[in-house]
Amino acid sequence: MARENLGCNATPSMLIVDLQSVKNVDCAEKKGDDAGKKVSGIKRHIAVDTQGFPHAIEVTTANVTDKKGTLEAFERCELFGVEKVLVDGGYTGAPFAKEVKHKLQATVEVVKRRELHTFKALPKRWIVERSFAWLDKCRRLWKNCERNLNSSLQFVMLAFLAIILKRL
């Protein structure tokens, strides 16, 4: 598998990680079920810097866990100089933190909600959600219309490339 750095040339000191579950159309070969979100399709795992630009992307079937998909994204890209990885409550656990420390030499910080059943933007977590909103503006990415996972990954990369070029 080719190693790629998708983001800016600057090395990020902090990455913010999250995933998006997306429904499949009928032509997709590989399908999985995300029981937590009740979605049959794929998951897009991304790690963005504080500007919202991607540094690691992975597309998996929806039955792959959040932690495993994120670790696969970190394996795909060469990331150096990352000091901290911000994650949500789905990434808790010592084995995940140990793997991130091994792969990136970075610490994992879990950002959790203090109050249940209230909406409040969590510090720095909104940045990765904004990146997903940028992707949602690309019509082709509203559902997974691709037969192969690699094609889905390439279209996500193409969408982020268009976003980065617009910002130059």
C-alpha cells in the first residue's frame, strides 16, 4: 500500500481523530453494519490538524471498530512530530493509547462530555466535524457510491485535495 501524506507540509503537533459512518448504495461489494449508529455501509476515519486539513485517512467497512480503523489510517501515512491525539469517548482504553504511542510517539487525550443530554461543542473536537461537513458538500460523497473501498478512499482524498486547493 502506498504511503501518502495528505495534509500540509507542516508537521502537526496535534491531531484530532474521528470517523463518519456512511450508507452504501446497492452496487458496493463490501458492506458492514455499524450497530451503534444503525448504518449499513462504510466508515471514513480521518485525523486532521488544527486547521481541519487531513493527515491520515482510511476507509473501512462499517463493522470495523473505531480504534482499529484509526490505527490503520496511522499506518497508511507517515506522521512525524505529533505530540497529542485528541479523540472522543469511543477511543478509550490503554491498548489504543499504547498503539498510538508506539506508532506516533504521541499521547492520547480523550475529550468527554461533562453533561449528558445537552449539546455543547467540545473543545477542538468541532474541527474534525467541520472537516466532515466539508466532505458532505461534495455530492458524490453523500453516500458510498463506489464498488471498492479503495475507490471510496481515492474520492475522499480528491475531495480534500479540492478543498485544500481552494484555500491556497
